[in-house]
Amino acid sequence: MAAKTLYDKLFDSHIVTEENGTALIYIDRHLVHEVTSPQAFEGLKLANRKVWRVNSILAVPDHNVPTTNRSTGVAGIADSISRLQVQTLDENCAEYGVTEFKMNDVRQGIVHVIGPEQGATLPGMTVVCGDSHTSTHGAFGALAHGIGTSEVEHVLATQCLVQKKSKAMLVRVEGTLQKGVTAKDIALAVIGKTGTAGGTGYAIEFAGLAIRALSMEGRMTLCNMAIEAGARAGIIAVDDTTINYIKGRPFAPKAAQWDAAVKYWRTLHSDVGAKFDAVVELNAQDIQPQVTWGTSPEMVVGVDGKVPSLDMAKNEVQRADWTRAYTYMGLQANTPMSEITIDKVFIGSCTNSRIEDLRAASVVVKGKHIAPNVKLALVVPGSGLVKAQAEQEGLDKIFIAAGFEWREPGCSMCLAMNADKLAPGERCASTSNRNFEGRQGQGGRTHLVSPQMAAAAAVAGHFVDVRTFS
Amino acid sequence: MQAFTRLNGLVAPLDRANVDTDAIIPKQFLKSIKRSGFGPNAFDEWRYLDHGEPGMDNSKRKLNPDFVLNKPRYQGASILLTRENFGCGSSREHAPWALEDFGFKVIVASSFADIFYNNCFKNGMLPIVLPAHAVDALFDAVSGQVGYQLNIDLEKQIVMTPDGKTYTFEVDKVRKHNLLNGLDDIGLTMQQQNKIKAFETKHKLAQPWLFS
Ligand code: SF4
């Protein structure tokens, strides 16, 4: 039998039928949130269709929920349009019998945090969600990707998705990361190398020693950002780290089924000799803590670096892009990253809001205080359970003593759909995944960094190299 | 879904690479639970001088005179010409909804982000990938001639310029067929119900834990 990539194995094992290179693939897990689902449920209703398999769905409100006082529940969401969207999700889930972790359930959180946390994301699954960062779940050896609302409706009605097979890219990271360098820095370094369109048309498998050494949290951070490299899916092979993480979680298989599942999961890796359409190689040792300087994740440099000058651009289109980015970001070419001062800090999002991220950031701020020029520093845990765990470990106290605000879980200032946002011109060190114009608030300026780097910037008031920061 | 066969339309140039979905339709408008009405807020942050929020009367807002789509010569355009990696970022289908509602039926670029590309077809829109040199030539032509139109023929897979020059483009067979005939994906898949059920039975036997 020909050697197969992990992507081949996952795709091929879900083909219901195939014609002319277009396949109908079966979906095992469907995650749903309030922003991209209302029109899908409405479409279903209008066409008088039923939900195909309701126990494949897990729903949660996350994008619109407030991160401050939630004591009055959904009725207390100040923005009436946001409130209606959350209410609509509650109503649709009730009507169709969909399992939902409502706003004040301790299990509520960002959809890409709670799936894995609950064991609802398992190796070998196909996972979809009306959200591009669904690539996160590929960390478990699952085929996971974001879909549009029409496809959400399609999956609700048929449990299937019409798909063409992607090409396969291998990103191999060998060696050992330096202390203070994280999965986030690997992700940004890869995007810096391939560009934001480098992975378009591909599913990326991340492999190599440095990837094997990552925790599940780190692997999720990395796969989360596969979409920022243009790839709909990022995948990592199953190993002991994967299996140990899943064991005992609420939705994970139990008893005899567990053993059978593990036996199957152990086969979820690319075969020796499997062919990839593209290979990108990095040495972990060379990766610096990364900071983005512009308005696309590919506009990134090491913290020792400077804002690049126009003569470094590869062509006219990129020169125009960079010129616009200088203006929008209020930066000049050749400014050292360490001289850039910040106004706000955001530690959160489906990229970096898990317990390990909060622990790492807390170590950096412990016993220190945010700089006087930092107007607001937020920590927004990825889920109610992450928050509870962090509080049990006393992390909340460390952050609060350092001048951070400790918030309720949700997407928050990752996309600023709720009240948490940047004012025009404000500059933010953010652990999220997109630095697009206006992403964190109109006119807001986002610099993407790891949790440790965000924490260090909060204390210093400007970007600093966390490797030497004390 | 509405069928798409042929279009002869005015072209508007958006000369930027990596136009992301946050730019196409900013997040505050994603709070809507409807599928329509996003057109007035397409490119909101570039298009208006003030900050837009849902529920505002957009006809009273001050337009940014420098934004290309506000120029009188491009009013009524149905073809958007742009650069590489158009539609990168989120999976929000609100992006094609907004462009469609604005009046665009065809988007020509040197490349698209995957999810956006896919979402276009679900809404009767045709995204066309042309080589970068062809896109360059079209940008020159559009700026050089007021009222510049292109003729798009999906059946023949060609883009024709006013002087008769043609560019061919690739499109997946199944997508082409569905778009030409305005077929509804869900309806088509429902015709495969028996196969889905058969797969499900087999899948459940092999991996019962997926179904509990
Ligand atoms: S945290 Fe940000 S990127 Fe993640 S799902 Fe929420 S809005 Fe999207």
C-alpha cells in the first residue's frame, strides 16, 4: 500500500462518495457559536429541514459575551444587537435539542478552547465550525477546518460537507526552542517565512522534534494560526501527549471503548515515505521571540529586529502594502521593535488563553507592576474552567497585583465585538492572531506576540526580549 | 441559489493585496442575525469618514472621497478587480453577502483565500483567478478608460476585454455546473441520503465512541 500522509488518512476515511475529484465527506463534530449560526438555523427552518445528527453538535456563545459582570445573565448584555444574537443561539439550541454551554455555565468559553477541554475534539475526527480558527483542533490529529454559514447549514442538514482534497504541506521544525520562545513564536516565524498566502490550498502538517516537545496547549496555538498562513487546516500526529491530554475528559471514550480508540489513534501519523506537495523547514534554535509590526501576520520580525525598510520588500505590491502599514501603525522604517511603546495589553483569544498561557504570563509579571504608560492590561481566560483552574493556582491574584484586570471568558478584544476594544491610534501588545486594520477596534494598532512577551511588554511599557527580561 | 451564466459589467479597481474579511465587513455588523442588508457597510472603515455601527442611517454618513469605490466613475460596478490573497482572514460569509449586496457578482484577483473563495460560490458569485500579469494589465486598462467593462462567460470560462482580448480561467467542474444551473448544494446532497446513512452505519461500527 502506498505511504499516506496523515491528511490523506483523515480525508479518505471520511469519504461518503466522490465524483470528479469532489468528495462528500462525513462530519463527526460540529461546533457552533452565535455569530455564524443564526442564518444557518433560519435557512433550515425556511426549507423545513431537520438536523441530521444532533449529538454531533456542541454550541457556545463566545464572540459577543461581555467579560465583565455577568450576574444578570443574557438579559444584562448592554448592546441590544449582541444580546439578540446570543438569545437567538439559546433559542435555536433549545428548539433543536442541541447541547449548549450557556453564557453563565462554568464550561462556557471560546469555542476552540472548550471543544478540546471537554474531550469533544478527538483524534481521527472531522471537525467543523463556522469559524476560521477551527484549524486549532487539528492539534489532536483531527481534520478540522472553518466553514461559512451556508456550509454550517449544509452540515446541520446532511452531516456532510462538499470538499475537494487540499494539497499537503509539511512544516518540519527540528531542534529545541530557546527558553522564553513558544509555539506562538513558531507560528509567527512560519508565517513570516511562507507569507499569509503561502499555505493557500494546503493542509499543513507540523512535525519535527520541536513540535513533539510541545504540550497540547502549544500545539493548539500552532494549529490555530495555520489559517493565518492561508491553510484551512493544520494537523499534528497523535502521540502520548495527545492521548494523556484526552484521558478522563467528559466527552472522551470510556472503558473498553477507550482502549479501542487509543489503538486506532496510534495509527494517526504520516507513514514513512509519504509524499508532501511542499516542505518548509525551520530550526527551532534560530527562532526568536516574534513581534508583528504591521497589519498582516506576515509583517513580523524577531524582537531584536526593526521595522523593515521599503528596499527589503519583494515587489511593488508589497511596497504599497508596507507603506500603508507604516501609516496605519504610526511607525517608521528601521524603528527598533524594542523602542515601540504600548497603551494596552491583551492576554487572551483562542490562540493563547489556555491555562499554560496564563501560567507562563503570570511568571513574568509576578511581583512586578504594569508600566505607567499602559492604560489597560486585560487577562481574559479562554473558558470558565480555565479561569477556575487559574484562580485555584492563585494566578488571578498575581495578575491583579500587577495591575491587570481579570475578566470573564470569551473572545473579547481579539475581535472587539463586545465592549473590549482599542480606541483609534491606541497600540496593543496582543496574544491574539490577527493584526488586521481595525481588528481590535477602529484605528487600533495591534502587535501580535506570545503571552510571555505580552506580559513583559506590560511591565516594561514597550516591547522587550523576554529571554533576558527580569 | 441564483444561477450565474454571463455578465457584461463595469469594473471597479481595488488596488490592494491581502484585503481581509475584517476590511470587507467589520465585526460590529456581524451581530445581525440576517443574511441581507450588509451592502451599505461593505468596506465600512475605508468607505466612510465616521465610525459605523449597526442601525445607523448610512445615507446620512459622510463618504470618504478618496476611497476608490466612492468615485462617481465606478458607481454601479458589478465586477471587482483586486490583488492577491483577497478575502483572507475569517470564515464570515457576511463578506460575500456584503459584496453581493453592494452589487458585485464577479471578483477578479490573482489569488483568493480558500474559505472566502468557497463562500462566493454558495452565493451565486463568481471569483476568478487570473495570472498576476493579466491582473496588472487589467488595472492599467481600468484606470485608463472611464466606463471600462469586462465580459465574463462562465460556460466558456473566459474574461473578454472591450478590445476583444480574452483571458481564460479555471473553475472546478462541479462548482461550475452548480453555479450555471443555480443548484442548491443541500438539495443535491440530500439526494445522497442513502449513501450517507450507509457510511454512518459503517463508521459507527468502526468508531462507536464518535456517536455517544
Ligand atoms: S478568540 Fe478571536 S479568533 Fe478566536 S474564535 Fe474568538 S474571535 Fe475568532
